[in-house]
Amino acid sequence: MTTSGDSGLRVDTTSTGTARRALVRRPADSLAEGQITHIERLPIDLDLARAQWAGYVAALRQEGWITTEVDPAPDQPDSVFIEDAVILFGGTAVLSSPGAPSRRGETAGAEAAVRALGLTVRRLDLPGTLDGGDVLKVGATVYVGQSLRTNAEGAAQLAAIVEPLGYTVVLVPVTRALHLKTAITALPDGTIIGHPPLVDDPGLFERFVPVPEAEGTAVIVLDEHTLLMSAAAPRTTELLTGLGYRVVTVDITEFEKLEGCVTCLSVRVR
């Protein structure tokens, strides 16, 4: 069941969970025109992408997450990657300043969504640039990737907002992947995982576990014992299962063709 309020957001109410919510956004018809940087462009099957997005949302709901659908952005090919538009720090939402000029229209819908949730809204401004995919929170540490999409000024603006909230910002070089979270993410215990060819300096992290597949770098922590990740990384799934985690997998091949991953497709509100 879904409901709509004055904000225009569509909220799934079938989940029994009350404390965990995820913002999601439908793929635009223009998805195939999305930005790519480090990989060769491949054809996108839009119908398959829509089906995979629906499967991703269903997986979140089945794991007890309420999903809130941000209004579509038909003129923004990359808008399905909602994580890049807004970063959450408890009750504070920071609107990004996208590094790609073509993506700067994505933040308006994200702002409407977080305001509807009653969050405090802050924003980053040009000449600072920062994509949400370059931000990895591990406890009170905020790793910020300095990539082609995120510059030093954007990172400094973010630090000025979140350090008074009790976070510490740590800069991480990103030259081998689109975003920091294309290269690394974190397990529930804070261990960083990543595919070594995509990671500039694994030594920056106190605990680093290499994974065997590029598609295995990204995990969403659904709860203390459960991870969501791409079905395209079976060896990584086996590795993480061996560490004691329950792993839920989803097919996201069409989004991976655009350098997307499981984290990109939602913003988790805890």
C-alpha cells in the first residue's frame, strides 16, 4: 500500500518497521544518457532497469524498511542515484553540490523529501562540489573521497557542517573509481571492504578486507547481521557469509553499467 501527502512523496506503508526508512527514486526514461567516467558505455535496457529497481525496493521492504519515493526527475538521467543528492547525519540533511553540472537539478526533489521528514536542511554551494557517493560514514568518522566529482572546497564545507555535530572528516584520495563508495564501503563492525584495484590506499583504514570482485565493494547494512549487495559478486557473497553475515542479493546490472551500485539507489534514514 502507498499513500501520498501534500509533499507528493509516495510512502510504502506495508512494512512493519517504524525506525528505518529509505528514500528511493524511480529511473528516468533518459537513464541511458547518464554520466560515466571510468568505464565503457554499454546499452541500457530501460525495461530491465525498471524491473531491477522494483526488485531493489522490494528487497528493502522485505527486510523491514519503509520506502519513501522521491518525486521523479524525468529530465535528470542520473536521478535514480538518489544517494548523490543528499547525505544524512542524524536529524540533519546536507544537500550536495554535484560535481557534474548535468546533475545539479537533482537536489530539489531530495530537498522536498527530507523537509517532508522534518529534518534540518543544510546545503553545499559552488565552487565547492561534493557527491553523496563520496561520503562513507563509519561511526563518528566521515570518510570523504576527493574524486572527479568532489573537490577540497566541497569537503571543507561538509566538515564545517558536520564536525560541530560530533563527526570527524577524513579525506581519502579517489582516482581509480567514480566515487569513494564505488571502491569501498563498511561492514557493521566498521571494517572497510574494497576491491584492491579500485582503492588508492588501503593503508588509510585501520581494518581493511579485500574483496575479489569490483561489484562486491558496495554493501548496505540492513541490520547488525544482514547486508544487501549486488548479485554480480558471488565470491564476495561467499566471503561475507563466511564472516557470519546474512547476505541479501539483488540484480542491478543496468545500474552497474552507469557506475552505480546498491548504495547509490537509496538514502537510508535511521
